[in-house]
Amino acid sequence: MDEKRPLGAPGSSSVPPTPTRMSSSAQLLDMGTSAGAAGASAATAAATVLASLPATLGAALGPLRSFRPPRMYVRSAQYVAATFVLLLLIVGGIARHSRPKVEAPSYAALNDAIYSAHAQKAFTPLVPISDADVPVEVLQARRRPKAALISLVRNSELEGIEQSMRHLEARFNKKYNYPWIFFNDEPFNDEFKARTQNLTSAECFYATVPKAHWSLPDWIDESRFISSLEYLGAIGVGKGWMISYRHMCRWNSGFFYKHPILDDYDWYWRVEPDVHFFCDIEYDPFTFMEENNLKYGFNMNILDDARSFPSMWRQTQEFMTEYPELIHPDADLSWIIDHRNDEEYNNCQFFSNFEIGSLDFFRSKTYNTYFDFIDRKGGFYYERFGDAPLHTLAVVLFLSKTETHFFRDIGYQHDINKQCPCKMFDKCSCEPTDLDENFYKLVPMESPQRKPDDSCIRLWLGGEWLERDEQGKYVKSGYEF
């Protein structure tokens, strides 16, 4: 679920184009990215059935040849009988040859996960040790992780990234001096480079995304893709009509970590334009993650519009069935599964426009096997897959929860979503927010998706954070964390 504005959208506008009138077949477009394969299989079965119709119908209508009713009834009776048999054979043939429903794998990692998060002991994130009293020269002289602050940004978003840099430099990087790396699908201009370099004493690097990583793959059916743009735009899915947004989500999902400019780095902190950092960060998150064997850090855990990725969970189940050996033995799926809804994905996801992570995790064979599997299904273009749900499912499947960290102490805002810690009044310039503050802000009223009983972050924490009193109120307030 990436909320970043798209790059390089030809003729892009904040107002969606008026969708053209769609045919009935386009309106019934199957948004599941596996439907093409299933449809092809069904079509082959139907063709086989149709080829055998002459003989079948001859046998079925044979008794009619010895029957001699009045001439006026013969032809109509034959038509009715033939039509009835034809329909039975086609429907039966398609039903027999249709792809069976993919069942969840039976291995222990998933079986152990199908229980309520209410039954678990609450997960307690680690607490960083403050560097507030350590002189800046000492901090910068320490051995530091190979890390960078990275941003995918357009030349036209210069003022937005300047705001983000001013906040993060003042709150954190003026003491630690990590380099900035900027990515764009077209070259940065001189003004962008000069103004960003004026905001930091750290090194700045500028990289262009390869064309192959920012274009339609050759296996995508363009007509189906265009129908998807029209359909998602018509029903109001956010950025559903924007081509460049699809490229951006795909790049953030499976290509950012492959750029050669990151080859010498082990860690990244993703920074979007137009974001705010409200609190002094008096420790090094990169060192904290490295020393504690953490692989992924997030700041918000919320819902997004599930109409943009309806088939991602089914495809992920297919992946788990095909590659059970890649699932982490301590994977905890309990907090992402809706136990009231046939064990479906509840659509909770880490808000990926803020993430601090291990590049080695994303470079791993396990992650790339998963990304390639999902990517080849076409969901970034036939639907509107985001990097947020894909990163979330990958983190859940391939890491233990003890390798994931909730940065509640970093005050942050992206658009309407805001998170401000409750126990750092003297270190922050924001009003404390409830733990549940951002739960479903991004889900439009017209989306029919089912909301979990508990907020995503409470489900992730589990245990006592899910307990309620007799009036149905949480025992632990969201302001206690």
C-alpha cells in the first residue's frame, strides 16, 4: 500500500479521466490474475465437448427418429431437446475441467498460525538505548552500518522532498550523517541536485531507474491492462487509472534493492516527499536493527482498499502450497488471518512509505522467488497491487515476529495518516495519537471489505492489547503504548 504520488505519469492529473462506456464483457472483467489460465483451461474443455456434440446429440436424439408426431411438432421438439442436451454437456464439461480451489498447505508453520491472536502472549518490541548524551563527533566516529536514506522522487516534487529532508535532518541525520540516495525514472536536473545538497552535510547520490524496471512487462496483455485501468478508475480505487503508479508499486516491490547504486549498502530507510518527522530520534535505528538481528521496521500497521489487490492472498496461498520449504518455521500468520471469514487475509499491512529494512532480506532467494511468482501473475497491472501488502505478506511468511520492529517512538505523518508517541512529550512537536488512530482511514466508504474486529496494530501486538471489558472497551488504552 504505497501512498506516494506516481512518477513520470504522462499527462498525469489529480482528476481521473472520465471513463469510457464499458461493454458488458468489460464490466464483468475478472480481476483475479489467475483467471486467464483457468479460463483457457475451461475453454479447451468446452471445445472438446463441442467437438463431440454431433455423435452425442445423434445418440441422444436417436429415439426421436422412430417417433412420428404431427409434422408441426417435430422440428420444435428437436430444437428443444438439442438445446437442453447442449447446455447440460457444456456446463458439465466446464465444471469438470475448471481449476479446483487452492487449499491452504498443511505444514506446521501455517497450521500453528490458525489460532486467535487473543490467545497469544502480547508481543513486546525492544526498547532502543538513547545516544542523547553522546557527543556528535563520537557518534560519527563510531563504526556505522552500511546504510542510506533513500527516496523515489520526481524533479517536480522538489519542495516536498525538501520538507522531508529538513525534518529528518533536524530530528536525526545531522548527528549521524547517513547518505541520501534519490531515484527517479528520468534524470534529475541541476536545480534538484543543488537544493537537496544544500540541506545536508551528508553525501547525496542521484540514480535513474532502468527502463526495464519502469515499463510494461512483455507478458502483460495490454488490452486486459487497459480494461483494468478503466474498471478500477470507474469504481473509485485510488490511483486505479494511473499507469505510472503501477510501475512505481512494482519497482518498490521487486526492483529498488537491485539497483547497482545500493550494492555497497546493507540497510535502507525509505523517505517520501511531503512527510513529517515530529520527534527527536536519539539513537541510530540502523545500529539498533543490526545489533538486535532485526530485518524490517515499520511505523504504522493499517488497512487499505482491498479492491486494489483482491487476488494477492489467493496467489500467496498458491505460493505456500508450491514452496512450503520457504516459509519460516516461526512465521506468525495469526494476526493477518480473518478467523470469521474462512481464514481469508484481513488486509492488514505495514504502511510502507515509512520502512527501515535489511537489503539482504529483499535480495534473498526466498523473497525474490515470492516476488517473481506474484509478478508473473500480472496483478500489478491487471489489478493494482501495492508494495505495502506484498512487503507485509513477505515479512510475515519469511521472518519471525522477533525480526520485525514497531517504531512507535518515531513521530511521523504521511498525508492523512499520523502517528505520534505518547511518552515523549518533551521530544516531540505533535499531539499524542491513539494506537488505533489510523486503522481504516484509507478505506473508502464504498469499499465492501470486511473490517477486522480489532485494529491491525493490536492484532500484531496480540495478547493483553486485545482484551476488552464487559462494555466492549479495550482494557489497555491506545495511549499506553
